[in-house]
Amino acid sequence: MGIALGKLFDIVVGVIPVDLQTAVNGDYVSLRGCNHVTILIVKAVGTDGDDQTFTLQQATSVAGGSVKALETIDEYWEKEALTDLTGTGTWTRVTQTAASTIAPGDPSAQSAAMYLFEIDVDELDVANGFDCIRVNGDGAGGNAQLGTILYILSGLRYPNAPQNQINSIID
């Protein structure tokens, strides 16, 4: 049986594993070769009160042309645990008024967590040439809190082998 990578989805790193106590700007990813992106944020245990906020932006190029907020996140999913996520098997749905941010509340800082939200390409301002997104972390807090941001592209326009995919990090 073949792998789904390149046929069903592609994975792009938005932020390599870093200390999220300092603000991070995710890399832009182009969505011109897909119709959907799942954004996965994974973070380690931090310190109480150092709650992170993550912001979704859209742009007209992977260089960050004409950046503006993408205010469509009305739900996200989370897994949180006070030590690690090995015993946390189910997701919890969180709803909010449509916004460009997710701001998981207490006990998010002192928990290991995964946050997941999804964007369809037609949520972007495609009429005005917006086809790229990125996620930024605000760097809340003064204590170490390791994390990473991944973009999982799906609904690929030209499903094929991984080596033949449209490059999502260039225009």
C-alpha cells in the first residue's frame, strides 16, 4: 500500500521547534496548490500565566505582500495535559466569534498542548490575490515554552508523488 504523502496531503513547517516565550513569525505557505490547510500548533509545558495567542494572517505572496488578518477562525480543537500528551487521546472543540486569533485560556500555559484549526482556501481574499497564509505566536511570558507550527495541506490540486508536488514555499 502506498503512502498518502503527496497524494492526499503535504506538510510544511511554519515555525521550527523554538522557545515560544519570544514572539515568532511563521513562514508563509502558498495555498495555490491545494484547497484546504490544517494548522497544527504543538507546545510543551510552560509556566502558569504565560498563555500564548496565535494569529492567522493572509498575504499575496510568500514574501509577505499586502499582509492582512484572516478573521475566519470560529472554532479550533485542542488537546491539553498538565505533564505530557501521551494519555490524552481525544480532542476538545472550542468555539469563538470569528477572529484571526486563537487565545487558549487557563490552563494552557502550564499544559502540554496541541491546537488545531482549519482553513479552506475560499476563506482567503482570493478575489484580491491573497493565496498565502502564516501563523504567528505573540511570545507571551518570560519562561521557556517550546513549540512548533505545522501546515498540513490537503485537497491537493495535482495529487502525485511527494517529489512532484507544487512547491508551497515559493510563489
